[in-house]
Amino acid sequence: MLRYIGKRLISMAITLWVVITITFFLMHSIPGDPFTNENREIQPEIMANLEAKYGLDKPLPQQYLIYLTNVVVHQDFGDSMKYKNRSVNDMIEQAWPASFTLGIWSALFGVLTGLTLGIVAALNHAKFFDYFVIFIAILGVSVPNFVFASLFQYVFAVHLGWFPVARWDGPEYIVLPALALGFRVIAFQARLMRTSLLDVLNQDYILTAKAKGLPRAKVIWGHGVRNAILPNITVLGPLIATLLTGTFVIEKIFGVPGLGKFFIQSIQQRDYPLIMGTTIFYAAVLIFMIFLVDILYGFIDPRIRLDK
């Protein structure tokens, strides 16, 4: 296990370096610069001072080495070019808690509800509830999150008045965006769990357990669900990572002060340090969550030998 973890950590470091490198050179290959716009021109002297301030006057390979050193050694993403006197680290630190809170509640709601629906649907195969879960799964996969967001706002906020329409100022403000984000998670988890559990319940070892007279609950939960849940765990890492880092459109609709706002604005304004900082942060969270899922997968399924 330790050897496997070591290999995975090295792989994570290499992947993150590739992300940093690709992001850096892509950002600097985009035409234009972050200092000018269509409405005004900057004097050459001022432009030269700005480029010197942010190190843009140096050769590109030198800029890359400086940036890579700052990120790896000092964990410093630099200063924003559009937000005066603000570092990218501070902006991520400010916005991350909102995205994290929304992501955690969306993940809990989506995963737990999806697994429950999938299990109940498989145990009631070819009955009304099974068809209902299939419909929910198709709906959740086919319809974009922002459609559910607008629908939930109209029904639960405007029409019924149960929750606030938008903003981020207390627990009651989490419910609607978490529902909108979690609905697609429900669809994926329910569909995977239903299909996997139906397949497992038809395996020979399940039939043998039933023939031996084991209690139905033990057969289903101890042998069926435990093995059927593995595909759900496989997709859990990227899924939760996406939720934790936030969904840009949902954050925009509900006025959540998360990372999505800064990410969108950084692209529109060509704020190189902010673009690279948020992208690298997203990548790091995604890579770390996949690593955790791999470790969890090994503990749940003893057939997997992670140390080989």
C-alpha cells in the first residue's frame, strides 16, 4: 500500500506540473494583453512600466521558470493584474469556503439520495418505482443544471416563498443551489447503483447465499450493495471535485461568492495570474480527490492489490 501511495504521489506531482506548464503557455499565447481595452489606449511608457511590474518584459522561458518556482516552492500564484493590491492566493482563500460549502452539501444530497433511489429501484425491478427512478435519471442527465436552478427559484422561492431567491447569507441560502447542483449527481448515482446492483444480484455467489438460507437483508446489504457500490465510488472523486470547486453558472444564478465568479472574470479580463491560479487550484483539488478515491477503493474491495 505504501509503495502504491508513493507512486500515486509522484504521478500527482507530474500531472500538476503538466497542468501548470500547459496553462502558462496557453495563457501567454492568447492575443492581446490584460492592460488595454477597446475604449482606451495606454501610453508606451506606462505599458512598459506595467510589463516590468508583472515581469512580462522578460523572455517567456524565464517568466515560466520564475512562475513555476513561486508556485512549487512558495505556493504563491502572484498578484492579480485587474484587482489592485490583491494576491491570487487571498482571492482563492476568500472565495473557496463558499464553493466548498456548496459542494459538500450538493455532494451529500446527491450521493445519498442517488444511492438510495438506485438500491430501491433495483429491489423493485420492473415495477413503478423502478420506472420512476429511470425517468429521474434520464431527466437529470439530459437537463442542464441551470434549468433546474431557474425552476427551483420560481417554484420554491418566488411561488411558495420557502427559500430566498439568491444571495449567500445563511443556511437557508444553501438549499436551492445545492438542490440544483445535486440533481445531476442523483441521476448518475441512481443509474449506476441500479444497474450495478441488478447485475450483482444475479451473480452465482448471491444465489448461493440465498440457497444457504442467509437473511435477505444480509444478502442484499452484506454481499449485494457492498460489491455493487464500487462503480459509484470510481466516479465519486471527479464528481465531488467538480462540486467542491463550484459550478460557474449555478454560482452566478444564485449569487454565490465562490471561485466561479473570479474564474469567469479572469478570462474576460485576461488576468493571467488569476486564470492560472484558479486553474491550478481546480486541477489540484481534482487530482487529490481522485487519489483519495483510489485509496478508498482498495479498502472497500479486498480483491484489489494496490501494493502490486
